[in-house]
Amino acid sequence: MAEAQIVLSQSRESGIVAIASGEQYPWAHTALAKSGFRRDDDGVWHLPPDGTQTTMADLVQCAKRHHTRVRTSSRRFIGDAARDLARLLPGEWHASVEIYSHPAWQEDLVPWIWDSGELGRALQSERIPYTATLTDTVHGTALLFVERPGHQPGYLVGAFSPQGLEEGYGDPHAPHSIVLPSFPGLAAQLLTDQFLPAYDQAVHARRAAAIAGALGDIRSEHATWQAVDASGRYGDATPVSAADFGAATELFLDHAWRRFRTVIDHAPTLLGRCRPESSPWPDDATALSRLADAMANAAALVDDTVHSGSVPKQERWARAWPAIETWLVEGERFSRQARISAPHQRPALPVAAPALPLTAAPAPRRGL
């Protein structure tokens, strides 16, 4: 790719729009500004309707003087395509354009993408200077919408890491991105029927795995603490003084509480989906009730900590440990119920959407 490049495309609402990219993208900015373009808050350059009578030849010559290459996209402006799709999706969705003019900015994006398919690979191997995001303003789901690289038709859509599970890069639970066709109606149908249910199931599994991981860590450290308590010695047979054991106990309790915060963050949602009465283990209902009560007590401790600024250590441990212990004892019952439960269904696509193309807009004329 050139050190500085301008990509022109056609927007239904804004006419000719331009996006600058490359390691020396400021050169492209200068060329666009001198040619009468104006940049909006998203970083997209527009030619004002009442601007100068700039021609393609004028822009190309100005860009050449500033070491910038100009090319015309065969696709319609990605912002229009994303907004057309967002309007058809059930619920409340917002579309916005994201510009990654410098290649390093795209690299910063990679860790936030929660994908095990083509989109994740493309972000690491292809130059993608601009994208759009689709955000469900009710559920918080955030999707990345890009033109499929390599001059292939259609678009790629994948997910950002869900809130509270941002360490998802390379996660085996990540959903697969999908290829969307050029028609918004068909694209909305695919997103609604295929990708979003798979995404919701992946988030469900990821939450369950995070809870199991946190409880596993606490259980392992608790076993180590119990062994030291019972023997009065460390694992290497060194005797433990009373002072050292007290410090080790405080450290264990503090670490257990920090890890248990993961359970507090994610368990209430999954508990609400468990239906033990219709499962192979209906007797789990009593255990789930105890877990819910313990979770409520732990959540109250979090609220008290937030509102009062701090809770004395002894009080915190006295209130936290019974909840943690309940989850250590009954956690396996929760895990098996969570595995067979399912996320709540999103609204269905309301009506058949019009089959208008997302791509194949006419190229800008020589007279811009």
C-alpha cells in the first residue's frame, strides 16, 4: 500500500466521500483539504455541496504533489451500508464508521475482536483502513462490519469482546464471523438467524467458563491453605509460625475475594436461565436457591464497599467467606445446570426486508 492513499466512494446522503490512510496519511489530509473536502467527526472527508468545483483531475494532481495515491472504490460508502443493515435488525442498533488511517491503529484493534473465523485472521494479515461498528444499544452487543478483503464480494461481521470478558483474544469460545451478502435484507436475516444466536451462546459458555475458572482457582488455593493448616508446615516441610500462617490466611482470603468477583459479575445472569425442574437433576433446585442467596449476600457486600468506600477487613472476610464456601460446595451443581441452559432469545426479524444492494454504487464522475 502507498505511504498515503485516498479512497473515494459514493454516499447516498453525503455524495462523494473520501478516507485517508497510509503511514503518511497526513499528506492525504492536506491534499483533501486543499481540494475543498471537509472532515467530519468520524474522520470521513466530504465534499460540501456548495464547495468549489473540484474535478477528479484536480484532486489527483493535488494528491500527486503531496505524494498520495487516489483510488475509487467499487463499493458504496461503508457507513451507508452499515446504517442500512442496522435499520433492519430487530431491536435498537446504532452504526458508526471507524477509521484506522495508520496501520498501527489497526493492530490496536486486534486484541478487542472476539472471533475464531475469517475476520480475526483478516485483521492480522490484511490492511483494513476503515470499518463500521454495529452496536445493540439495549443488550450492549458490539459487532465489527468490514468489506471482505481481497476484492471478494460481501462483508464480514464479527464480534467485539463482550463487556466484562475483555480478555477474549484467542479464546476458544469465540464465535465464528460470517460473510454477509450485498443485500441488507438477506444480511439482516443471516445476522438474526445465525450469527447473533451463536454469539449469545458463545457468551453464555464464556461466562460459565469464567465462573468455573475462578472457582477452580479458589478451590486449589483453599486446598493448599487447608494442608498447611492441618500440618503446620509449608509444602517443603518448613514449619509455619503463627504470624506467618495469619499472614498467609489474610492473603488467601483477599485473593479468594478478588477471584470471586468474577462469579459475582457473571453468575446472576446464568442463574436466571437455569431451569432445574425441567433438567435431569430437578433436586438441584435447592442448591441453586442457596447459591442465589449467597450471591445476593456477596453482591450486597460489593455495594457496601462501593458506597462506603471500604469495609473493614475482618467484616469483609466474615461476610465474604460464607458466600464463597457455598459456591465451592455447590458450584458443580450450578455448572451442570448452566451447561444445559440457554440464553434468552432475541427478537426475530419483524418483516421481510427490501433486497437493496449494499454495494455496487456508481463510481464518482470525473467532475466531483
